[in-house]
Amino acid sequence: MPLYLTRFSYTPATWAKLIKNPEDRRVAATQYIESVGGKLQGFWYAFGEHDGYCLWEAPNNTSMAATALAIGAGGALSSMQTTVLLSVEETLSALQKASSIKYRAPGEAKS
């Protein structure tokens, strides 16, 4: 299954709710991704630009997009970005395919 990395930040109101009533949000995240046939691989909080990171497995982009949309629509996050992760093998395959593409930079004459 494809892997996805999500970076997120909570709103101040969400942090206030978690301070008042601490809870392990891995439980909720697991339920969200399992509802589309996926799996939560990891969940971390962090200092810095983002409050947390999730590593997910999902059957496909549509399933991951549905999960991200549902979470984003909940209003608890101030930001969320999800990136599709490629394995080394997938990247090597892409590199091989890229060698057959004849790229022409904008403004260069067609050959």
C-alpha cells in the first residue's frame, strides 16, 4: 500500500481543549485511516513549524484524500499537508522512465 506523510498543526482552541482534557489522538487517527482500509504507521508531536506528523498506509490516493478531507473539515487543525511517499524502488523506476522523456525548456526552439 502507498505511504503518506501528513504534517499538521492544531488551532489554539484545540490545544486548549487538549490541555483541559488530554487524550491520545493516535486512537482517533487509527479509526480514521482504518475506516478506508488503511493503517496508521506512526504518530508524533514535534517542536517547530508543525505540531505533529502522521505516517499512514492507504489503499490509494482517493482513500487518503478522503481521510485528509474529513480531518480537515473537522476544524481542529490550522494546517495540514499530506505528501505521497515513494519507495527507493519506485524512485528508481521513475528515474528510468524519466530518461525516455525529451524535455524542452520554455522558450527553447523545438527540435
